Amino acid sequence: MRIRRLPDNLVNQIAAGEVIERPAAAIKELVENSIDADSTRIEVELIEGGKDLMIVRDNGYGMGADDLMAALDRHATSKLPTSDLTNICFLGFRGEALPSIASVSRMKVSTRERGGDAYEIDIIDGQKNPLRPSAQAEGTTIEVRDLFSLTPARLKFLKTAATEYGAVKDMLQRLAMAYPHVSFRLTHNGATSFHYPVLDNALESLGEQRLRHIMGDDFIANAIAVDAERQGIHLTGWIGKPTHNAGTAQKQFLFVNGRAVRDKLLLGAIRAGYMDVMAKDRYPVVSLFLTVPPAEVDVNVHPAKAEVRFRDSAIVRGLIVSTIRYALNGQNVAPVTSLTDELVNRLEQQRSNQEAAPAASYPSYHPRSMLTSYAMPRSASYGQLAEHVTNAFQPQMDFMPSARFDSPAPIPEQEAEENYPLGSARAQIHENYIITQTPNGIVIVDQHAAHERLVYERFKSQMASTGIAVQGLLTPEIITMDDVDCARLLESRDIFTSSGLEIEAFGAGAIAVRSIPAILSGRLNLKILLQDLADDLREHEKATALEEKINHVLATMACHGSVRSGRRLSVTEMNALLRDMETTPLAGQCNHGRPTFVALSLDDIEKLFGRK
């Protein structure tokens, strides 16, 4: 079979298979073009999730007649003024998006250059029709109809309209988060899905406002702002507290030089930053922005530009991990004295449901039978009032309350509850929960979870100060592995040695283990441990399995050595626990990321009782 040159239209359709895999990918390319065109207002309209119609409208600087014709040719772009691919400062640069989309749809482009004339052009089956004048305002409008109508094989792999719409919405929200100075609007089937206006001129305020619009007030109330720099790489954004987590990684928003990415290195670094405070089946909620010199990052890795490669990935990973850990360790232990609206509404809904339930479902209720009456003394001051009144009464209960109140010792004025973030202990209920009073409300503390975190942090501090005890093996244990995995492990053996694991090469495809951390003696399978370490190095270029196992043992020891549920504490012991929590890092959550305390403000309490 002889080799033949493919026609341009077929080449564009092949390229579209790499760049345009679904409506969200097409919208992403078009919106990124609008951002590169210095737009301040971008509107997106969809019909049936974008499968029938997609419209992207902006107020950017537009194009003249010559540029419009050239933009529809493959590998034609205004974003590479030189041939230097190491200094890319725009979101787009390949020059593939417009011709690729046009080759698998029916497209119309209308544009007006700032201070110039307006033109429009239709592209059908990848073929350009003649240019004609237009009534387009300044900016560009691109209509894409019947995506993949010319490639039925690709069309049948599209999901439902709702799924495709969800993908477009998620992608647009990520771009809106990265560019808070740009107004975004999304309309689906004639209904506005969201509109993120620009409300302020200060970039810092804009970023927080946009995050509030997209992530919600709950995230802002439970997030920590971060700002760090290392060797010219700048990291900013917001990280959620460990207690504010999600069941998937969908709420992890990562940006490199304004480009939304889903990079394994960055995701692994975030996981490592939260490793000590979150269960493995939960995911942190973050919005992080990396600013890297263009020469230090390669964005020309994937056609969709969703992955990047860093010249020095260790610096980037170390910056992310250390910044997250520092922020979490430095967070204020003072409780947030307001419940989310969702929780308050849920409690109020439960109360409403109970009030609306049929009376037959409850025991008979006789208010006066639950009151103790007494006779008022007869005197002139009372006149001829009723003989029996019920303004003093005592509820009659058939059960003993599971709560205990000890009269606390007098508290010096300088040590009143307002001087402490977690207040002063007032009672213990169910032998597990401590009730404290603060100037703004109450705090409920889980005594076991709180003390478990305190003991765990104490163990870690002791190990950091004395070093990890090492147990040498009388006879080195030989572990056979893939030769590539062996090479990876041996390259990092200095790091393992500092953690108590000493390894060395033992011929081709084998590792000799000479010592292990004493705390793990009898608790691990060496072959599984080494394989986990090799997998970590292959996936994230960093091995954390050994540290995880050591921390797991410390966490188990802390669990068994902490105050148990069901133990009664004196007021002095409860207050001592509260004071330790206020001075211990990460005391706001247990080792699994669950909260150690919750707070109710007076406003919340009054809402629950219908006073507000």
C-alpha cells in the first residue's frame, strides 16, 4: 500500500479527536481564546448540553478581516510571536482549536476589531465560505452547531445532555475562579445557570468574592488563606480545614499560571499536606494558584493542556506540602461561633416535622399532670385570686438524665471564660461530651477525640526530638522486585535511612533490608512496604508510605492511651483538657479529620428556639 498525503479536512478531524473530545473541551478552547483577547465579559449559551448549539460571546479586541481568515487555518496563532516554546504567556498557543472544531461541526464566527469594521464567516464541513460584513459589536461571537455531526463514531460516545452540561459548568467555574476580573455568564436551554459579575476593583477582594460565589459561604468560613514563595515560585489561594472535606477530588481546584490543570504531582502534594489529619477515603477542598516563571514549566505536554511538567518538581511539591502543613498547624483553635445555614435549617426542619406528625404517634400529653401546684397564701395583697396557681412547677420524668453537673470551683476574674478561646467547662454529658461556655455561645467537645489528638501530637514531638529508634536485622531480608522499582528505591535510600529504613542493592532485581524503624517491628510486611514506596515514587515522585505507617502506629498508640469515652472527668480535668487543646497544633480535628469540637453561637441557639 502506497503512502498518501491526507487532505487538510481529514487532518483537522484527526486533530479534533485529540483536542475536542466533548462540548466542554470545545467551550474551554473558545473561552480561553476570549481570555487571551483581553475580554472583561464572557457569555456562554448552550442548547442540550452543547450538543445542538454552543455560543461564546466576548468583548475582547476582536479580529480584522485578514486575521479572521488566517485564524481558521491550522497552526495559525497570534500567541507565539517568536519560536520560543519555553516562554508561553497565553492560555492557547497551538493554533488548532478553531480549525479542529470547524472540521466536526457547522461554525459561524462574527468579529469586530476595536476601532475597525465587523465581519462574519460560515464554515461548513471544514470549508470556509466567503467573508461578509456583519453587525457584530466590538469583540467576537462564535456559534457551533451540531458538534460531531460529521463524525458519527465520536457522536455516539457523547453522554446525556445533563452530563455534558455539568462538564461545561465545572470547566467554566474553574476558569471563572482563575480570572475574577472577568465577568462570566452561563445559559443552558434559555435559563441562566450562573452569572459571576465583577463587583470590586481590588484583585484580592475579587478573588474572595469569586470563591464565595462558586464555593459558597461555608467554604470561606472553613478555609485558610495561604501565601508562600520559594525560589521564584509563588503559591496563593485557600485551603479548607480538615473538617471541611469531600468524598471525591472534584472540589480541588488547581491552577498553574492561570491555567486549570489536573496534574498528578500537584494532587499528590495536596494529599501529602493533609496526610496526618484526614482519612484516606476523604478529600480536602482547596483552591490553589501557582505562579511559575514560564521557562520553569512546560505546558506543551498534552493536546488539551490539562497537564504540565515542572523543571524542578521537588521544589513545587515541597512548597505545596510545607505551605499546607504550616497553615494547618498555625490555624487558630478558637471555634467558629456560627453553624452553617444548612445545619440550622436541618434542625429546624426536624422540629417542624415532629410538630406536624399525627398526635397518635406520640404518648398522651397532659401539661398540668407534669406540673406541681401549690396553694398561694391568703393575704390582702393577693385579693380573691384563684386558690391554686401553677407558676412554679417541676417536670415529672420517668428516666434519669444522662448528664452530670459538678459545681465548679470559683474561677478568678482574670481566668473567666472570655479569656479562653474554648471557654470554661460547665458540664459533662453522656460521659463523653464536655459542655463549655464562651462569651458568644457554647462549645461541645468530644473528650476522646480531643485527647487522642493531644497524645498523638505529643508522640510526634517526642519522636522528632529524640529521632526514630532503629532496629537492625540480624540477617538482612532480601526482597525481589522489578529492576526499575529497585532503581527508584535505591535513588531515595538516603531519605529512607533518615526514617530508620536502611536498604542496599543485592544483585539485579533485589533489595537487601538491613534495618527498620523499631516502632514498626512485627507490624509490617517488608515486601508490601517496599512495593508501596516504589509505587509512590512512580506516581508522585515522592514516597510517603513509610511515614504513613509510622504515623498510623503512633495514632493507634494515641487512641489506646487517650481518655476513653465513658470516663467521668472533674471540672479541673475538663478545663485542663481545654487549655491543652488551645496550645496544641491541629487540635480542632482528630487523626481522621473529624472535628474534636463544635460551637453554637447565641444567634444559632436563638434561631433553634424560634427567637430569631
